[in-house]
Amino acid sequence: MKDQPAAPDDLAALLDDVRQMREDVETLAERVASARDCVDELLDLERQRAGELAALAGIPRARLLSSAIALSGRPTERMRIVRLRAGDPVETPFRSTAGVIRCATDAPDVRALWERLLANEAAHEDDMLRGLPSTILDIPDAAVSKDDRGLHIALERHGTAAPLIAVPRFTFDYPPRKVYNFGHWLLDCLPQVVALSTVAPDARYLLPDPCKEYQEETLALVGIERSQLIPWDGSTVHCRRLLAFESDGRTGGGRPLSALMQARKVLASRAPAAPAPHRRVYFSRRDARPDRRWTTNETLVERLFEARGFEVLSMQTHGFEQLVRAFAEARVVAGVNGAGLARILFSRPGTHVILLFSDSLMRWHATEGGARSEWLDERRPADQLSALGDSPRVYAHVAAAFNQVSHAFVGGDEMPIDRLGAFLDEVLEGVGE
């Protein structure tokens, strides 16, 4: 007997089954492709980690990301080292945070320096300040010491070792003039301790000896107790676990933006409740060394700001906590460009920062050796905007990272009071108070 042709309903059902099977196969293929991508990504990460471990193990005295660290020990011991990353990458725009800028100096050389600096900034089409996460070496069973060449880490076990020791980079790789300069301490050094504390809150820290009172006070603000501080002369310390600060993530110069943002986050989380920003603060340099006051008519400048409702503060007349509170509650902060303005670390987003520059201050930035004058070296063009951060505009860059608005006034060593007053009125009108 001949087979009966399939009924139309049976044929439609068969076609539906075939269509569903095709869709299932396509879905399965997509899942297989996705799984393959995940496997490839995991393999890439494992290759990267294996390559990093091999690099640490293969260099007899590995210098890593810091030329000031020397690491010695058997390859099998070096393979136990882990490189940790602390903080997040930072990308923040700069020019959008710039407010009123006035150049009122009569000195042709200073005017030329200022115009050149602004031109250097404008030449960067990519208007971003960047910072990478900090890197920290997590090392088991080590003996650490230091000398004039830097930090020496020997991988060895010791019976009476400290449980957990952390070494900030400024302890072994910064000259005393930086470690004991308030601005560098607040913007370059303190953030390293914060990054280390996020990895191991209970660590004890090897710090340069002596540790100044203001350093202990700022460390307390980020939760580091005095009992965790060890003034260190560089002699050998044995530890079961060592955290060595390797790199602060700077990309070409400027300030360590990622670590700075970590410090701000920690400070904000620990700060007591405060009123909305409302104060106007002028930080005076009257108690600075005579050759670092930068202006010859500071008294008249102070009176000008007082007439506009500013409180005039200085380290002689106000204690550490008072100054921290003043900057935290300020709507507008002003002063001659210098270390005292590093306290904008405590100021809120949206704060207006007024920076004053004198002729002698601009020339100091241009003629001194080292990083301060690198922005003038045409043989070393700055490939990133952050490389200009060691220029006179350093605090403008820091303010931008903190989402604060910066204003700039360039005058003579004897500040032109009338022109400074007109500039100040324009700034305050924009602030809207």
C-alpha cells in the first residue's frame, strides 16, 4: 500500500519544529561564541599575570616601576610577589574649569612667560588631565632597608619579624625639602599613605625621622593612628608581609591624581558634618620667609580682600584644625600661589580658587632647575597636559581634578591694587554671592 501524503497540519508542525531547531542552534552558537570570548579574556589576563610574575622572577635585582627600589632573592621567592593596584583611573577636563584670567604685570618677560604657558595648555587638543592607579608591591617574608640609593628589599624569612609593614615611596625616594614642605606633603605624600591604607588598614608605616606634628595631624584625618607610625632611620626591618609603594600613577608629571582622589574620598567620609560652603578665605603669606612672600605690599592686598568680605588667615594666627575647617567651609579661597593653597584638598567641589602670581614668583618657576622649569624646555615637549602640572599652574590643575573653578591674576611684585580689585569684583560677580 502506498504511503499517504502528509497532512497540511503535520507539515506545518514539522516546519515549526525545524524553525525552532534552527533558532536553538543559532542561540547555542551565540553562547558558544560568548563563552569563547570569556575564555580568551581570562587567558589574556592569566598570560599578563604570568608575564608579570616572570618579569619579577627573571630580573636578578628587579627595579620594577621605580628606579629607587632594588629587589633581591631567588626567582621562586620573587614569584610570590603580587603587584596590587589602588584607586581608579582619572580623566578630568581642564579648560572648562578655568574662570577669569588677567595678566596685569608691566614686566615684558613675565608677560611672555605667562602667554607661553597658556599657549602650551591650549596646544593640547585632548583637554584631559590623567592619572593611573597607584601600584603597590605585596611581598611576603622580606627584610627592608634603605640608603642614599633607595629601598632595598631582600626576600628572606626571619623568626622575629613584624607582622605587616608598609613603606610609602616618599620615605625612600623624596628629598627632605619635599617631605617637609606642606604643599608636597599634602598633595604628594599623604595620598600614598591613603593608598596603602586601602590595601591594609592595620599596617604600620615606616616614615622619615622625625615625623612632624602637622604630618601626624593630617594622617589622623585619614584614620592613621600615631601608634601605626614608625620613625625610620633606614636600618633593616624584618617583616612577614611588606607593602612597598611602587608608583603613584603620574602620567608625565603633575600631581598623583588617582591617589589624590582616594585621599579626598577618605577625608570626605571621615569629616564631621559641616554647613554648606559660604566663607571667603584669603590665605596670607605674611609668615613665610622674606624671599618667599613674593609680594612687597601684602598688607594692602590683605586689606583689599578684607573689604570684599574675606577672612585673612595665616599659619601664625590660626591652628591646623581651624585652617582645615575654614577651607572645608569656603565658597571662595584666595592667595598667592603656594603651598598654603594645598589645603583646597579639604575644599568642596564647586569652590572658587583665586591664584595670585607676582613677577618674582613667575621667574622663580622659570629659572629654578628641576621639574618647575621643564614646561619651558622646547626639547621636551609635553605630550600630555598633566606634564604641565609642575608649572606655575599646578594649583589650577589640582583644582580641576577636584571639580573646582580656578581664577588667575598676574601682577608685579607690588600688586596693582586697583586692577586687582577690578579682577576680584569680576570673579565674585561670577560666583553669585
